[in-house]
Amino acid sequence: MRYSFTLGAAAFAFATAAPVTSPSNSSIWVTEVPTSVRPYAIQHYLAGGCVVGQQIYRFPVTGPSSDYAFSLIQTNAPGSTALGVLPHLHEVHYENFFNFRGRFQLWTDKYDDQNTRVLLPGDYGAVPHNTTHTFQILDPDTEMLGVIQPGGFENLFYALSSGNYSSTTLSPYDPSANASSDSAAGPSASLIATLEGFDVYAQPDFSPRYDAINGTAPSNTTWHTGSNALATDAYTPYFVAKDYGPKYLNSQNGYQVIQPFVTATQSASNFTLSTITTDRVSSNTTVPTRTFVGHAAFEVLEGQLQVEMLGEKLSLLQGDVVFIPRNTSYIYYSEVAYTKFMHVGQGGEGLDSALIAAGESWDSPVWPTS
């Protein structure tokens, strides 16, 4: 890991000097995800999609585009009375569920310890290797953000797909699709049993518990009422409610609040996953130039994020994704009062871990007033 700092107002002048690019005049903005590693940005809903039942899967970061470091998956679907996929586990892939919009329920089971949570926007669930899991979409307009390590897991969805998804209006999913339980559900048990080549191992004897109270079961667990800790190892599943996990304040270059979901401890140093919230950049703020030895991707959750690299200034809005290859220098900042984005980093040391190391433990999801 390495990052360098350009000091003082000169850094801000550089940050505002680069021309703002749009998809029509940019070498970084793309309308299709690249098939090899390169810097790129793609707008929300432009990544190619495929249809699995009523679920639409888009892949703004793929195995080939990240050199198989990780995949980023956006799943859009209406509510259903059926499970989104029959219970299964992965021996190789570590799966992460984040609620971007709507509601869904996630079940995990390991060592005969079954847990479930109803995830609201901003909530997170970790599904490490060899964890039985399944989910159910609950709200009429739900979007799940998935991070899967290593990359390439999108090949499963291509195999399961009934076709490519396209929409001239960029509708998140097709509202006219058949809403029956059978069409809303994922693949059948007989089909899942044939998918071990994709690291999917059916668990047909798993029975999801439906005794959740206030969105959680067992009922003696804390969910949206108190703090949630990360696992202390790389194989235990866990859940973190929005703003109830660990938080850190970095005050080096303006204010940033980092909320890690996965650190080197939970991933065996394979990846990190956090949200980063930043205030508006000011003329006397140092904007550091950063370079890391692992690939990274940002997805904007709120506000507007500015990213500059290779002489271009990218303005990313909610749902937009930028991919930054290893050893690529970049700067990022917000020109609006509040911007929050998801950060995924390859390896155990990336932007989020650097910010945490240079920050302090913090008890609020927002920064100080002065």
C-alpha cells in the first residue's frame, strides 16, 4: 500500500481544474463493462443484465474486469412470497449482501446456528465460505448490492438466466413479468444440484426459520436497537444494521466517517468492504493523491462523488460505479454537503483501512459540527 499527499490549496486547485467528463466524451466512462482490467466508470443500470425468474442481475464489476479480484452484483426485483433462491452454500466464494433499496430477508446457518434478519436500506449481511444461506425479496422495489470474492461468480447467473435484460427506459426490472411464486423464485432444487461446478452446493434439508421478531431471530439478538460487532474470524456469518457497526472518524483532509463491514480479519486479508461518508471539500482542504497495490471499486450510495484519474474528472451519482485498478493514482472528494459510497478493496490494505489507521474510533455516523 502507498499513497502520497499534494498539500494545501494547490491540491484543491488541481482537483477543480480537470475537465468534467461525460459518457459521450470520456475514455473512462463506458456503456459496457470491459472484458479486461482498465480504469472505468459505468452509470447505474447500464451494466448488462440477465433474467433469473423475476430477478434482474447486473454486473458493474466482473471477474474479467477485476482480474478475478471480486465481482459487484446489483439485483433488482419485486416482492415475492417465495425464496429468491433455494438454500445452498459456497466452498470457495465469500458472499456479501447489502441493501441498497427496499427490504429483503436473509438467512444464514453454520454449525447448526441459524440466524435471520430483515435487511433495510444500509443493512449488511456476511456469508463466508461453507455457510448455508438463502434470501427472500419483500418490498415491491428492492435492490440488493452483492460483493462476491473471488470474482467471476456472475457466470452462475449467466448459466441460470432465461435471457438478457434490456430496457429502453432503464427500468430496474420488468413490472409486467408474471408475479407468481414459481416465476419469482430462483432455480429449482434439481437444477441447483447440477451447479457444483459453479461452487453452488444445494442444501435441500435446510428449513428457514420464520420466527423473526422486529426483523431478527433469534429474538435475543440486537438489530436496529444497539451495536453490532463484526466477526472475529474469517468463517463466521454476521449481520450489521445501518450505523450500528463500528465507526471511525478521519480528520486529515476534511471529515470522513468510515464504517467497515469487512476488514482483513473477517476476510483473511482477501478483501475489505466499507462505507465511507465525506463532507464537502473546501478551498483550504488537502486533497491527497492515492495509489494502492490492490484493485478497488466505489459505488455511490448518496450524494455526488468526484473522482479524478488519468486527467479526467468523473461526477458519480447514486448507483454509479467506478473501478480503479491497482497502482492507479486518483483523488476523490465531494462537492456537495454529504456523500456516501461503498468501497470494495482487494487484499487487506486499501483506502478504507488506511483511513481507519489514520483516524479514531467514533460513535456517530456523521462528523462533528466544527
